[in-house]
Amino acid sequence: MKMMTCHSFIYPNHNYYYHHQNFYFVALGRGTSMAAASASPTPVLRSELKSVEPVEQDLQTALNFVSSPRHRDLVFVVNPQGANGRTGKDWKKLLPFLRSRLGNDYNICESFTTGPRHAIDITREAIKEGAEAVIAVGGDGTIYEVVNGFFCDGKPVASNNKENLKATALGVIPLGTGSDFARTFGWSNDPYAAVERVAKGMRSRVDVGVITGPTGDQNYFINVADIHLSAKAGFYASKYKKFGNLCYVIGALQAFMSHYNQDFRIKVNEGEWEFCPQVTALCVGNAKFFGGGMKITPNADPRSGNLSVVILQHFKWYDFILNLHKIYSGTHLKVKNVSSRSVNSIEVEDISGRGGVYIQSDGEHLGFLPKKICVLPSAIEMIC
């Protein structure tokens, strides 16, 4: 019998079949079967598979293979439309190397997202099925969704297998327009180096931020959450992704055209409310970079148990232009009207009366103020 390097994975409302060499490995609920088939490198849906007859003599061997603790699932969540379709193309180029490097030790499971929040559902299901790791393949938007998939209804998602004592880890293969989270760890955009990190399997606990709205709705982030100008700039930048990292500068300039500094009040670590006048931008960093390489929260460390808050006040459009190089280098904390502090939590409200203050995290628009942002220390294991 030929051994398989990839098996089926159950996603919500679908049974998927992965073909490898001369066999289909089929997962129906928690049952399994294997059948001989013609060569095909891609997964097919149940409706597309005309007939699958179990091969009884191979069934127990297949079950033993899948249940082996040495062959747990690596679930790769790929946004094929990321970076104007470049992510999907680069993934196809990377896949042969990835299979050769990891296929002897893990079951390689691909899942392509088809729309917003799809990666969240895939991640939750993977964790419930006891995957070794869920690897976000793409930019910060894909990482954001995968991280949110580690949580559900305000709690971490757990494996359905109570005997599985090893937590599902987060992994990252940067292939998108922006890979700002990877910069904090000094990782390059080389996907082959990212595969090597997965192969080594080194893990570290990292913090996660959680943003709570007035209705109790929650969104999680692992990189940077930002409010007002920078969030509005990110909202506009999403319309210019075809220009690569230049989209962030274009978005910032467009945002400034309709920008007004506004008065906030903030509450830090459940303390007293503080008046914070004429805020241009307020950024809460679990990691250091956003906006295509801007080192906005240079003191942030995702393993510190704290969040780093940087507030820009009284900025005019020319202040932004004159200090842009300092923001990229992370030396802007010495600039006039820029302040920084370390927090466990921060609540932010607009008291200017204008309203419409944008907030985003990891490049995803999350509506408007008021919001409360807290840190969840050591919330996720990450492959590093």
C-alpha cells in the first residue's frame, strides 16, 4: 500500500476528498474509507465523486495512519485572491516544496477561502478536529481571520478530542500585500523560510488583543488596532491594494482630506477617565508594525502581557508628511505631541460630538467608537 501525505478534512457543511497517488481518502463525518482512483492533484466534492467503494484490506491501515500522533493535520488557510491573485499563484509554486518538506511528518490540508470570515470558520473546525496547526497563508487580513477563529463566543476554541493535550498552534506564511505582523519577529517575506519554521516546530505563547463594542461584540487582533486617522487611512487603502504597499500612503493622504482632530476621553487599566484633546490617531499595538512597514508602536512585544498605546495629537497634514520617515523607523515617540504608554486595557470614547471615528484592527474595518481594548496574555501558541 502507498502511504498518503494528505487526507480529507471536514469543513462546515462539506465533505472533502483529497487524492494522493493512487487512492482517494474519504472522510464522512467521523467515518473513513479509501478507494483506488485515477491521478488527480486537487480535492473534489462528494457530489463530484461518482462512486467510492471501500477497499476493506486497506481500511484499517489507513485508520492507523491517520490516528498516528506523528501524522497530525497541518491546515493551510489560503486566500487565493490576496494581493490581486498573486497569493494563489505563489501558493501553487510553493506547494511542491512544502509537501516534500512536511509531507512525511504531517497531513497537508489545503483550504481556500471564498469570502469574508470564511477563514474563521475553517480555523474553528480545524481546532475542533485536533489539527497540529492552522497556517495563515496570505497577508495580515488572513492572519486576522485565522486568529479570530481561535475564539468563539468569548472563549478559546477547544479540540473535540479530550485526549489531545497539545494545543493547535498558529502559523504564518506571508504571501500577501502586507505582512506587518511578520516584521515584528524579523521574518522576511520568504515563504520557503516560513515553511522551514513550520518544519522545526518551535512554539511560543503570544498575546492577543480583544476589542469589545458597546453591545458586547468582540473582535480579536494579534498585530495593531488603531483609531481615527490611521483607521480611516486603512479603510481607504483597502481600495488601492493593486498599488502594493503604496496603497497605505495613498489611503493616508485621502483620509487627511476629510480629517478633523477630535477630542477623546480614555480610561486606562480600569482607572479614571482622562481627557485626551485633539487626537489625530490612537494606536494600540500587540506588535510593532502596520501600514506596510510603519513602526507605529515600537515598544510593543506580543510576549510581554501588555499592549503598547501610541497617541498622536494636534497633527496637521504637513506634520504627518514631515514625520512619516520617523514613523517608518519607529523614532517618532520623541516628536512633539506624540505619547506612549503600556496598558492592560484602554477604553476610548469620542466626546467631540462629531462622531464617525473609525477603528480597525490588522487592516479590518470594525466600525466606530466607543470601544474597549484589552490584552489576553499568552492566549495562543504560535510557530516561531
